[in-house]
Amino acid sequence: MALDKNWFTEIEEEIQSAFSLKVRKKLHEEQSAFQKIEVYETEGFGHLLVIDGFTMVSTRDNFLYHEMMTHPVLFTHPDPKRVAIIGGGDCGSLREVLRHPGVEHCVQIDIDERVTRVSEQFFPELCEANDDPRAELLFIDGIQWMKDAEPNSLDVIIVDSTDPIGPGEVLFSTEFYAACHRALGEDGLIVQQSESPLAHLPILERMYRSYRAAGFRAVQTLFFPQPIYPTGWWSATIGGKADSLPGFREADARDKPFATRYYNAEIHRAAFAQPEFFREAVASWR
Ligand code: SAM
């Protein structure tokens, strides 16, 4: 059945599939210096942010992504105080990071200020921590910022980037990960969204190889649902400097002093369970 013009559709070329949301109207469209930014009002998913034709954030399901990009890595690090987010212009990850009372400073570096300004207008709930005194928002290239970062100056790096095409491509390179490795302390951890395990294994393979080439000896992927992204099944991949990741601070996760909608200690444990095909694939990337 063909969809009429009232549907937004994202086509996933890799596995020739598509995802559609019925829209009431287009609320915003602009070409920034870096990318095309659109916002739709949908029938069932609230507002939808689209960059260069790709779905980024919806009101209904963004909590899955933002909670899983932040709380697993923050509860895995023994004592995260200094956090950097590369990309993340919608500010949802920043809000989740700042829920952790131990975090003293979180700097978000997104190349495109327009993404944040548009998010402030159409996703104000994601931007509610932007005025937190621990938050710093920079609008410059995250790759250059990371190259210039002081060695040993960060505990956690969250790479909340677009897909590895366009301005986000270098964010998946060994050179960028090496700069992250340098900027992190001994216990430091990096996490990056790593696409769909069902559709994008070649991207995951490249990430694993590049993380390791940059010096991250422990590499582990966690999984979560994400209805608006291709296949609906998404992942994030953590890298650490030691041979294996430390066990997570389970008691702290159980007693977390803030509410979440998806993340909890059981979800944390389950998210790191490795499906058989994925375990085999990772073994072949050694
Ligand atoms: N949740 C989204 C997803 O996985 O599809 C990603 C969200 S976020 C809106 C991605 C951000 O990365 C965009 O705002 C974009 O401007 C930013 N970005 C792309 N390349 C960048 C770079 N080199 N430095 C900093 N930010 C960058």
C-alpha cells in the first residue's frame, strides 16, 4: 500500500527498508551552514527532528536513546566528574548526564548551533539543564576541540553524533578516537552510538577496529530499542583503556537519586548481553 503525502518516510538503503510516521504538519525547515534541519509535528510520536533527511529525535521515544547513551557509561566509570559530549546538539544527553550529582562539569561541543536553537524551540524539555552551572555549550568542531583537549582532562566522552556520513564521518575514525584516548584519564571511558546491529555490522566492525587501533583495549556494545531508527534496534559501544571494563556500580544504579523511564540496574545488565551472531562477528574482528 502506497503512503500518501502526509507521511514522513526515511529509507534505509543498506537493507532496503523504510520507516514512516504520519505527520500533521511541518513546523520548521532550514538549511544551516552544515545541514538541513527539519521539525515535524507527527500524529503519534510528538515532534520529530530530522537532519539531512534522517530521523534524529522524537518526543515519544528519545528517552530510550538519551538514557542508554549516558547512564550505562556513567555507572560503569568508578567516579565520573568531567564529561564531554561531542555532537548531541538536541541537549537530551546533556540533561541525563547532569542528573548525576557527582558530575562537576559537562561540556557539549556541537558543530551546529542551529540544532540547539531549534531544539530549544521544539524540544524545550530536552534543554532544561542547559542553564545548569555545570553545563558548558560550545558550537565548534568537536574533532578539533578533542585534538586540543588537555591530556588526562576527562573521565567520560559521549559521542552523540550523526551517522558516519557528512560532518559526522570523521567522528568514527582512529585519529579522532586517539585524541579521545589522550584526553581521558586512566579510568576514562568513551561511548558512541554505533548504529543498528541488524543493518550496520560493517560500521560496528570499523568502530571496533578503530577503537582498538586508538588504544582502547576493552570494547563492549550495549543494545536498546529505538523505534524511529532503521530496524528499531540500536546500539552504543563503550571503550576503556584497561583489558576489560570495570563492573558497573550496581548499588549506585539501584539507588540513583533521579527518575528514569527506561534505564535501571536490570536493564543495564541485560543491555550488555551479547547476541550469538554479534559475539561471532566480534570474534572475527580480532
Ligand atoms: N541521536 C542522533 C542520532 O543518533 O541519529 C544524533 C543526535 S545529534 C542531533 C547529532 C549532532 O552531531 C548534530 O547536532 C550535528 O550537528 C553534530 N555533529 C556532526 N558532526 C560534528 C562535529 N564534527 N563536531 C561536533 N558536532 C558534530
